Amino acid sequence: MAVEKVDFSLKEISPNIGSDRVSGGEKLTSSFDLVEKMEFLFVRIVRARDLPLKAVNGIIDPYVEIKIGNYNATTKYFEKKPDFEWNQLFAFGQDRLQATTMEITVRDKELIIGDNMIGKITVALHEVPPCFPPDSPLASQWYKLEDKNGFTLRKGELMLAMWYSTQADRVFTDAWHSDSAIVSGESLLNTRSKAYLSPRLWYLRVNVIQARDLVPGSKDRNPQVYVKAVVGDVILRTRVSPDKNVNPQWNEDLMFVVAEPFFDSLIVTVEDRLENNTVQCLGKCVTRLSNVEQRLLPLPADPLWYTLEDIVFEDGMEKEANFFSKLNMCVSLDGGYHVFDESVHNGSDYRPTAKMLWTAMIGVLELGIINASGLQPMKLRDSRETTDAYCVAKYGPKWVKTRTVVDSFDPKWNEQFSWDVYDLYTMLTIGVFDDCHLHGGDAVGDGKDPSLRKVRIRLSTLATNKIYTYSYPLLVLQPNGAKKMGELQLAIRFTCSSYLSLFLVYTMNPLLPQMHHIYPLSIYQLDILRKQAVRILCSSLSRTEPLLRQEVVDLRKAKANFQRFLATFRCFSNARQWFDEIRKWNNSAATVLVMAIYCIIVFKPDLILPTVTLYSIQVMILQWRKRQRRPTHIDVNLSVAGSVTADELDEEFDTFPSSRQFDVLRMRYDRLRSIAGRIVTVISDIATQVESLKIFLIFGGFYVMRPPFLGKDVLNAPQNFFSRLPTKADYML
């Protein structure tokens, strides 16, 4: 039986979106011209008055029911309240309305005997007026209630408003939607579209220098003293001081990530490690983060002496301290760094924390999340497979979430969002998730919203003022190979507001702030601090309403990267092969032409520079014409996800330490030896070429070790430019 071949390619689409283009940088934002127009019937139920009493006790608990064809929507109900104000908004997709009238019925929840209808209003849908943006929503008005036979009641009125509009209406995000009809209660809030802002993060640097006049519990032993610093739930410790006395020294940095507003305090304790694995506190000081100095420039913070207040010990007995020990520290909030909450390569923002150090904005990024198709089932509801999909997009500190489309493998969102852009070498990330926290669904796994994969787009691969409309495959690597979880249709546009600022970003401004170059952090520190930042963001966004869950925020590759390495240096082997063909006269005309050029260079050396310049310009023009016209996407072939063997996938998903048999491990070891042999061969070839470049290395070494007055440690213009060039790492799965 033939196996159907799955298409993992990026496909261009032609959605029915607005055709207006932005030119000249005059119009930076647009109103929903990157998504397909969707019309909705909006119904706002405000309040009721003078309702007739049908209950025996004279008290009613009313609620309102809206019925349009097969769609039913109900408001909340009140328990024995004198005023009945709901102020709830409902949105019904016009393309799914299969009725000509709408019934709005006021019912009594407590009346269970007989008909619980208090009154109703019947509206013909063709009489509902349109009210499209930028017009404001229609004002509410009072409507008389009728009985079930259509006669007007003597008492009872309902205030409501009805109009037709699109998803560009300002009330769209606050409405109950008909594509979430089976959701009710508190879960209804989770289906709405929302935007979130990450808190501003700072690096808190605690440089522990030394302590003076410590009072250990016993004077008969050399104290083993270290410093412990606590901020929130993060605890860091210095090494034990090599000075085994009461005046120890450390000169060690402890780095934390903290978020505004600064509610936490820095708690520093000096502790003595005893012989029986117990700890004795020798002193403590507490500093509020709001009182800590904010360091914006690459200048060292001033050291201060802090008083250690605590109970001290003498001969094993507690005693009040007659004098206080001192701790010398430099504590500062470093605003000159960028706090990484994502990997460096896939970063969506590289600005420093301090706003006064930000560069000028260079443009606006607009994203239209149109729809998805062919999504895989993620759970069971009523013994059938289903998916409740929503999208989350992140760029910089701004997160956006679409509404949840319930029970659909081909959801349509058609929602548009925008971000300010400060650097083009940044990544826009869009993820598709299944909401497993809605009523009526059985949550799978550990209760987290499972991911249907994500899409990453590098902004530097986008042309300015151009709309890109593509269908992106959602790919996941499983033990049995690459699998497509569906496709996501997006429309993207980058509008440049200042070409001068764009030029300065690529030439004068380093990718990372200056503090990262003057006082660099190690890779180990960056990894630890990034985990702290992610934990703070998860905690902050989980307190929003509706909350943004943690699963949203939170050797095949060796072979693929080796092939990328070979492809990069293939130009040298191609040049050597070309020269070998010239030398052997395989093409007589080409050899004669090369000899003529060689003679011209020998006899006219002043033409070397113009010739090389013209040739370089020609190559640049040819390469520009052959440049990649599509945004970045996952390339299965480049990732070697399509040609990888089952054993290699089994090795990638294997645990550490391995759980496989000895024969399997020996086979993997032999394969690793073969790959290592190829790497050694390539390195040997590179070493042969490098040996002939000693003069270049000498000059390069003198340049790196140049005196400070000849240049700064910050990257220069060519380095700034090349550090922002796109690489094929964006295509890796």
C-alpha cells in the first residue's frame, strides 16, 4: 500500500483581505486590512425594569435568553436582587445565521412549574441596522415585553441594543461569541481575545566584597562563612570564604532578575557552616528593592557598609549584640542590560531595561491571524475527537491571544495585531494551542494546554511596506518522524517609519546594549538568569484575567548543523575545482580569458582594485536578485527531519542515561565515530588553509590587542551589520 507523501512546504495564499498598501511611511497602522472581513450580529442586554411578578413569593430571579435558529445564549441570573442589570454583549457570526428572526426572552430561573417565561421580544434580522467602524456602537433603548401570543404586556421593559458590525468593532473582544456556544460559566472568560504586557525586568547585581567583626558561636574553631541572598523564592549563595577568620572576603557577584513594581526585598544573611552540617546565622540585613540604586551607565556602583542585625552567640548561649557586624556590598539595579526571557538567537527584543537608553523606533509590525486548516484532534468530548484552538503571538514585551474557536479543525480567527519595532534582527513567534480547560472537555495529560506547534518569522527577511500571505505548516518531531499538525494562514507586513533610524541600527548600534560588551555575562549566568526571568513572567501573566498559562510562555541536529557547516565552506572547494578546470584546459575559451585577465593584472596593477570592485558589485546584484523572497519557516530538509532514520530518532528521544541495550549503544557509538571522523577531516582542511593566513592573523591579533585610545570594546559598524544578517538556523525544526 502506497504511503501518502506529506507536504511540509511553505505555500503562498490569496486571502480576501484589504488591498491598500502603505507607501512613504505615512500610514503606520491600518484597521484590519490584513484579515478577511467577518460580519457579526451584536446584541447587548443591559437591564430590565417593572417586570411582572409570576412567582408565589413575589420574588423573581430573571435571566435573558437569546435564540437565533440553532443558537442559544443566556445571560447570568440574579438571586433575589431588586435591580436587574446584566450589561452583557453577544456576537453571532452572520455567515452561520440560519434564521430570519431573533427571540429575546426574559425568564425566571426559580419558576420551575409551568412556563417560566416572563416576556419576550421578537426582532426581524433584516431590520437590525448596520454600524461599522469607525462609528461608535449603537445606543441602547427600551423595548416593551410581549407575551407568548405576541401581545404587549402592561408591565415589563428590557433595555438592549442590536447592530451589525465586523471584528474591527471596539467591543468585539468583550463579547460572547457563537463559535463558543457550548462554553459557559467562568470558562467563558478564557475564550476571549486579549493582549498582555510583560513586566519590565531588571538585573539585580549584589557584589559581596567583605565582612567585618563577625561574631561566631564558638571561638575555638575557624569559621566557614558564606553569604546567602534571597529575593522572592530565589536563593543564591557565595562560596565559602578562603579567609577562615571573622573578617572574611569574597568579592563575588550574585545576580537576580526582579520585576517592576518592586514589592520584594533583598534579604542578605551571613552564615557559618558548622561541622555537623548545620548552619548558624551570624547576621542579617534587609534592603527594599525600591531603595536600590539604578545603574544605567557602565560605571561601577559605590560600595556601602550594611549593618548586620541579629542575635549572636557566646559560649553556646544566645546573647544580645553589644555592637553590630558589617557587610560591605555593591548593590545595584543594572538597567543597561537587556534581560533575556527567551533564547538569544530567537529574541524578539534586545533593548536595555532603562527606557532612556532605548533607540528610536524604526517601524511597525502588523500581523493578521486569518485561520488554520487540517488541525489534528487533541482530545475527546462526548466520545468524539475535537480541538478547541486559539493562537498566541509574542513580540517584545507584548503578548496577544486570539479568541478560542470551539470544536473545529479549521478555525477562523481573522484578528489583527500590531507591535512597535526597534530592531529588525528580531523574531516574531506565533503558537497554536488547544484549550483543554473549557467545560464539556476532558483535559488531557497534566492539564496543560497542549501545543500544536509554533511558527517563527525573522523580521529582517521581510521587505518594507509589503504584505506577505502564506500558509505555514505546523511541524512536530515525533519518534516516528516529522508530523504535520495542520497549517496556519498568516498575513504579515512591516512598515518602516524612519529609514535613517534603520540605517543607524545596522551600522552604529550593537545588537546587544553596551553593558553586555563592557561587563559581559557568562553563558552560564545568562542561562540561569533567563530561567529566573521566565519564571517571573509566568507568575505575572498567570495573575491576569483571563490568565496566560505557563505552557504558552514556557543527534539529528548535529548532523544538520554539520551539513550547514559544509555548505558554508563549499565555496572554497568550488573555487578550487574551478581553478583546476582552468588549469587543465577543460574549457579553452575560459582558460584564455583567465590568462588575459591575469596578464592585465600583472602589467596594469592599478586596475586590480577597480576590477575587484566591479566584480563584487556584480556578484552583489546577482545575489540580491536571487535572494529569498519568502519569510523564514521550518525547513524539513535542512533539519534532516525527513531523511533521518528511525534509530536516529530513537536516539534523540532516548532518556539520559540511556535505557537501550548494549548492542544499540555500540552501534550509536560507531555512528558517532564516523561523524566525528568526517568533522576531523573538515577541520584538517580548514587548518591547512588557515596556516597560509598567518599574516592576516598577526594583523588581526594586533587589532584585537590595540590600545584603548584607538577604539572601544563595543562592536563597530561592519560587525553590527553582519551580526544582524539572517542565517539558516531560523529554518531548523
